[in-house]
Amino acid sequence: MKKVFKSLIAAILIVMTMSSIAFAQVGLDITVNGAEITINGTSDHPSKNVMIQTWSGNKKYYIDAAQTDSAGNFSFEFNTEEGLNYQGKVNVGGELRDFSFSTKSSEEIAVQSVELDEDTLELEVGDSETLTATILPQNATNKKLVWKSSNTAIATVDQNGNVTAIKEGATQIEVASEADGSKKDTCDVTVTKGGGGPGPTPTPEEVSVYIRVEGYDETFVPRKRVKVSLFDLTEYLSKASGSSAQPSPGWGVDKFDGPTNAHAIVTALKGINFKKDKDYRLEDYGYALYISMIGGDREIERGTMSGWMYSVNERLPNVGCQEKLLKEGDEILWFYGAFGFETWVTELTADKKEVKAGEEVSVELEGTSADINTNKHTTAKIADATILVNGKEYKVDGKVVKTDKDGNAAIKFDKAGSYTLSAVRYGENNKGSQKDIVRPIPVTIKVTSETSGPPPTSGNGSTPQPSNPVVDEAKNRIDEVYIGESELQVTRQDGKKVAAVDSNLISTKIDEINKIIKEIEEENPGTTLGDDVKVVNIRLSEDADLNTALQLQSDVIEKLKAAGFGINIVFNDTEFRLPPAAIGTITSDEIVEIRKDNVAADVLQDVNEAVPAGTRLLSSVYSMSLYKVSKDGKNEERMDLKGTTVSMKVNPSDMQNISANSLKVNYYDRVAKKWIALDARYDAGKNMVVAEVQ
């Protein structure tokens, strides 16, 4: 087999410190004395952090942190509510353990009767009234009630007894004990037209809302208007991961009075081709639906309270997403909060959107958070937040721009162009430094002319280049047109996972992208989008202990060449781009493999020994290469990587104080046993470091 290029050219190795954790069994002894709970634990994790949380249904009851002693033991004592079944999770030095307990009396007290305060109710269309139910005896073990209307087209009732008149007619409201359905009462409701006009129509089966999905490090769905219909959710649901799950009867349209926030998030994620289980988990607990993961951001990973939450019209409802009915024009935000409900949902405003170079712009950052127990909302000005310009820290007169105690900051630009403003702030929780605000909707400032004077600088030591909003829009829309792993032909053998793409599918994606390019160019006369947007994205996950490869057959290469397109392979934490120019150098009878291989132990040893003193390591060690393979698979040779681009995920907190001149992506030459550096840039929008092979 002929090798035509050195390994220096054939493989990219990028470095980061890595650690492994050996897991040991955690033992728990739980004592329940009424509402008093004592949990004693044992582990093989001496002097390690311990985090605990308990919940019942959708409500969290107890959250705390401690540390194991020198023998690995720990203890928690707390009070909670009686009469409930609880689930919990404890994290001991990185090892997770689920547990459960109950504060229900061993002698259950049955419900004897349920009685409503009204036997009849007369309402006009559009009116509402609240019915009150009394349960006897007052110390019944299970006081939960189930409300329903015999005809929801006439009047509806929620689970708090709120009755709403929809149209003329008669219906019956029933309330029953959850523990014993035979214990119930009814109220006859008559709805008349009244003198105030026709009143509201029944909940529609389709509404238009605005939705945004903000992950911890990236925006998955920028604010957009979507039409949300009422549909069967069952096929989009994942199996519940918690022990509180109950058998599910399914979540068909008969379960809802109209589209809910659960329908909205599924619609939004389908719109960016996110797949159930792989890209998101909307878990089915039988009695409720619960988002545990979107785009790899998982609950509890960034603190005991961290996870996915949602707001509607700037308020955080205290009901599950399946219970929140939508109204026309609702503003919905789904966000990953490292501090749970106490994460600040922010809004960034500017006093001017168009200025001359050197002219000052005043910005203000305001936030809203909620109390998990009372659901009381607090609005405040956000102090000490860093204002980002085009995704980077920005300096004026040598100082990083931050908000003052009133949430205000002043900023100015020395060059004409379009600048995108956002904000970030960090707080401390049991996982260390974490973002405590949700990134706001970005604000764009247009600078119309240049003036003289010293230029302000960004946090990386250079004047930020103004972004091109037209190109940015094109890239954002094209990123949503991708080929997912379920659309690839995947085989696994001989320690290798190989995926191939169908040429017809490539043609379809090229047509979709060309349509987007045409629309944007027609909307912006005089604009011609270049090769940097003519790329088909292919998402390919990695299996543990397997090398991974994407194979491009000759017919795929021909279609890419004919259309002037390249490809970008999105692995778990890296991206590898073959631009149109690189595709154009491949002959039509060649098969190409883009490989991401596991790194051998001897290579890791060489790499670690060659790291210069004082150098920070910010990414993992990767081996990425490009091969030509004969059609019979018997011969292969490495290809030159020149012109390709590699991108690696990093921790954004690691990038806070790194200058542009010191940020490098490195080849490792095993023959010379030295590093060869490539200039790199930080893409804050994706939290990736990007470098082109020269």
C-alpha cells in the first residue's frame, strides 16, 4: 500500500487533558419518621462532594450538598411533606444513585366523600367561575382530585376547578377522588349567549406562536414564528428514566383541549431535524411529560438544579408542558438553566440601532427569575454581565465592557459594519462556575460611517470584524438542512464504524440549500453568497471503542463537484469540512473516506511528553485523516489535508482570557516529535475553535 504523504499531513491531533473515574457502589440507609427524613450513606469516595435532591411528581422538595468524610460516609437530615411518595438522586464524587421513600402512613385513610360548593352554575359565553370541592375526612391519605366536563365544546374545567364557558348549551362538571372514583359530585352548567357579543371560540386546533430554544452553550432554535397543531405526541416520546414513572395510556389528541407547549417544543425540534432519543428526550411519565435533554444538554450535569425549563410570555408556569395550552401569539422560551428556576431569563435593549463610528450606544440588561416553591417572579437589572460583540468579549478604552449595578453599559465601534450584541454572566453552584443567565435575543447595531481615533478592541486582543448579517442568516438556515445518521447507510465491523450517503439524498439537500441561497440573494439585491455557505452538513455520532469513517462514493463526489458544493461532517465534539475547492481535486473514480480514529496509547504518551511547559490544553486528542480507497477496498492512500477545516468543541469559560495570537490548533509530527501550530479562531456562537490546514 502506497503512502504518499507524511503522517504530519495525514492526521490532525489536537490536545486536551482527559481524566477517567472509577465508579464504586454507593450504599444508602433511609429512615422515615413522619415528615423527618434521615439518609446515611456509604461509598468508596473519601473527601468528595455529595449532592442530593428529592422530588414528588413534578415538584422538587429538597436539594443540598455536603462532603464525604475520610471513609467515604455522608449523612443528610431534612423535613418534607407527609402523605407523598418521593424519588431522589444522589451524586457522590461523580457516581449517581437513584432512591425512593414514602411519607404515606402505613394505615391509609380512605376518602369518604367529595362535595362541590355549587349544584348548578349559569354562565355567559366567555365567563369563568371557580368551583370548590371539599374532601372528607380532612386527613384522608390521598386528597388528589380529577375534574372533567361532559362536553368540553360547551364549557371546560381545569384541574383547579376553574370552569370556562365556551358556547351556548348545557354540560356537567364532575369532580372525583383520584383514590376512589366512586366518591364524586357534579355541577350542572348552563351557558347562555349573553349581551356581550359572541364570546371566544373554542380552543383552536392550530395556533401561531413565537418560540426560541436556548441551550447552555448555543442557540438551537433562534426566535421564530411556528404554527403548532394538535397532534398525537406518543411517537415523539421517550421512555421515562426516573423511578416515579407510571404506565402510560398514550398522549393522543383526546388528551388535550388544544395545542400545548409540549406540541410546540416537538414542532420546533422537528423543524431543525432533531430526532427523538438521539437529539432530544421528551420523557413520558404516564401522568406528565418532561424534557430531560436537548442537543446533549442534560439535567443535573451543571448543578443539582440544572435542567430544561420554559417560560410563556415572560412567566415560568408551574405546570408541566403538556398542561400549558397555547394562545395565538404566545412567546415561548425553552432554556437550559444551570441554576434551575433561579436562572435569569434576560432581555438586552439598546438606545440606538444605527450609529456613526465612534458614537456611543447605551445598552441595558434586565432579567426575570422565579422561586421554585412559591412561583413568585422577580425582575431585576442584571449587573456585572459581560457584553459580547460578535460572540467575543469587547474592550473600550482597554476595559472589558460589563454592565454596572443598574444593568447598563456603554459601547462604541470604530468601523462601519453590522455588530451583534449579546451577554453572558457566571455564578457559582456545586459544579463550580456556571452561566447564571439565559443568553438574550441578540441586538444588532449598524455602524454607518468611520471616524478617526483609537479603535476599541475585543477580548482576544484584536478589533472584532463586523459580521455580515446576510451571510449569517444564510449559514443559520443552511445549518438546519442536514443529513442525519438515520439517513445514512451504517455498517460496523473490524473495530470500525463506516457510514455512506446516498447520492440522491445529496442531490436533495443541494437543491434545498440552493433554494435558500436564491431566496436570500433575491431579498438582498447585489449580494452574492460565496462557497463558504455551499456545504452539505452530515451528522455522524461516534461509538465507544470504534473508529469512525464517512465514505463518499464516486457518484456522490460527482454530484458535489457538479454543484460546486463541499461537505461538513459533524461528529460528537468535532467538525471536519471539505470545502468545494477540495472536493474539486478528487477524481471521479475515487472513493474518499474521512476518518476519525481513536488515538493509541503510545501516541498519547508522545503527545503528552511533547507539550511545551506553560501551555494550556483545551481540547481532546483526535486523529483525523483523509483517504482515497480503491473500489475493491484493497488499496488506500492518504490524501493531503490542505484546504480542509477542523473545528473542536471547547469549554467557553476556558476562552475568557485567551488572546487571538496565542490560540492555536496543533499538528503533532511523530517523526520529529514536535508540535506544528496552525492559526485558529474562536467561534463563540458554536463554542468551537476553528483552524484551516494550510
